[in-house]
Amino acid sequence: MHTETIAIHAGNHTDEGTRAVIQPIVLSSTFERDANGEYPKGYIYGRAKNPNRSALENVLAKLEQGIDAAAFSSGNAAGMAVFQSLKTGTHIIAPDDMYHGLRNQLKTLFAGILEFDFIDETNLELVKQTIKHNTGLIWIETPSNPLLKVSDIGSLVQIAHEHNIKVVCDNTFATPICQLPLTLGADLVMHSTTKYFGGHSDLTGGVLITSKTDEWWERIRQVQEMGGAIPSPMDCYWLTRSIKTLPYRMRGHVHNAHLLAQFLESHAKVESVMYPGLESHPQHELAQKQMLSFGGMLSFLVKGDVNDTAKVINAVKLFTQATSLGGVESLIEHRALVEGPDTKTPKNLLRVSVGLEHIDDLIEDLSNALSVI
Ligand SMILES: *Cc1c(COP(=O)(O)O)cnc(C)c1O
């Protein structure tokens, strides 16, 4: 089946009791035993399993072309489940511009428990040199945040698997509509479903999706069930509902982002634009090869200093100045200020989550904002 069809049907079960077309929300935290003391439907207790969560996990697994998925209450909880599933002392290789929330999680909560190196994973030689006897995981995030760097999933998988190292790919920026890391050999895909899957900036969630149900996956299921960082039935329902339109929303995001990137690239007050779909992107060829389409995120450098950049962002009217991404409304963010004093992000960088408004309105708003400097 095709993606559009999966998105609509794989997360829904017509209710046998009432014949309700849309699967009901099951809020019950506990389920009744039968006379033998068994649970004939497989549901025992809400933390372990819930019908809305099962439906959500099914559609997420199918969209990524995986075989199973585990849903969490946030993207960070999904990432944490991976780190908690590793043996103490495992060495992780992660990108130098890894999502700052997960990078901080490693540095703060896993210091002394796991080892890690944050490096430029677009440099495959450097990745090889960083592998140690205890390296157990290569964490990939591509396109990266906020520089939109593209790293080579297939080559990283090859290097990792030659050394018996697992690969997890944070696919939040791309979504399975734009990139399928499991088909390129990754062992797990991770998402913040808060972003494009939710798509309306009104819930938080995360997921891990696997290509095989091995011992490691069993361990991750244990972290999910025993740790209990699970999404509520309501959140599972809203997410499943949003996912039905994901393929169509992504088309709109990609269309608008590409046109906005081209507009910005030709603008006199813009130093450069980072969007994998532009020929000027340093890894454009690789992006063409490994991505199905180029996503809805872009960053650009204002021709000016930190103050000019602040002037531009304060002059936008239609874009909302806020963190996060993937919603129907366009957001813009002065990233260096969000990431704090130790960030390497350029001070004149603005990151844009291109929404689904009309492209002419988006261009007009940024055009007006850039005219103030
Ligand atoms: C937002 C985000 C996360 C973390 O997800 P939360 O839902 O905020 O916990 C991880 N990776 C990327 C790329 C993100 O954008």
C-alpha cells in the first residue's frame, strides 16, 4: 500500500461493539480478567498497553517501513529510552550539532554512565577514527538542526555494522515522507512526534521504530513499560488523527520551503541559505540520493550582525517567533539565543519552520522584514 493509504488506515480499527467508523478513545487504565483469570484481548493495564497506543504504534511502524514501534510521551523520552537500553560504559558517537535537548540529556543525565563524542558526521574518516573498542551506537540526525547538514546514512550504517555498532537515526526533520532511514540500513528510527506528525503544535510525543524485533528491541520495550514515559490515550488519539493528513501536509511544507529558500537565496540582505533542496547546499547531491524530498525546514544567515538579525526577526508579522517546528503555522527563531552561550550556531542565523500558509504571503512578510536593515 502507498503512504497516503497507510496514513489513513493503519492507525484505525472500526469498533466491533458499536460499528463506530473511527476507533474510540479508551481511557480505562485497567482491563477486566475473564473467568480463568486471563486477559483475552491482551490488554491488562494502561502503562503496559492501550488500544489507542497500539493503533498509533502500528501506523508509525508502517509509515517508516519498520516492523514495530514504541510510542513515548516526548521525543526526549524516546531518545532517553535508547540511552537507558545501553550497557553502562557504552561509547556513543553523535553529531556535533545533535538536537541540543538530547545532547544536554547525555551530558547531564548520562555523564559517568555512558561515554560520548560529538563530531561532524559528514566527515566519514573522522567517524572511523572516533570508533573505540566500546563504541556501541552511532546516533545520526539528518538533516541536522539548525544547520541542515546532511550526513550519509548508508555509509554511516556500513561503517557501523562492520564494527558491530548499532545505528539510530533521528528522522524528525525529514519525516518518513521525505526520508526512510530503515530502508538505508539504520537499526532504529527516532522521532519527536511533537513536530510534523502532530503537525498542529498542540501535543508532545516521541517514538522509536525498529527494523527487527531482537533482544535490543525487547530491552527498549522494557524501558517503555517499566519506565512508564508513555503518551496518554488522548495524545495517542490526536496524533493518530493528525497522521492521516501527514503525506499531504508534507507536500505543502516541502513546496513552500523550496520556494522560500529560492526567494531568500536571491535576496540582497541574505548571506546564505541552508536548504538541502538548493543546488548551493554542500551535500545537495547526497540529499537527492537519500531523501525522497527535501523537507520543510530551512535556515538562513542575515547579511549583518546579531543586532541586524534581531531587527529582522522582530519585524516579521505573519511568522511567529517561537521554538519548535512542524506545525501548520510558520515559525521563525533566532537559534543562537535559544541555544545559550556555548552554542556554535552563527549569531546571524534564523531558522524557519515553513508552514502551510500561502507562499506569496510568507515571501511578502520576510521581504518586508528584511527591508528594515
Ligand atoms: C524536538 C526535537 C527532539 C525532542 O523532542 P521533544 O518532543 O521536544 O522531546 C529531538 N530531536 C529533534 C530533531 C527535535 O526537533
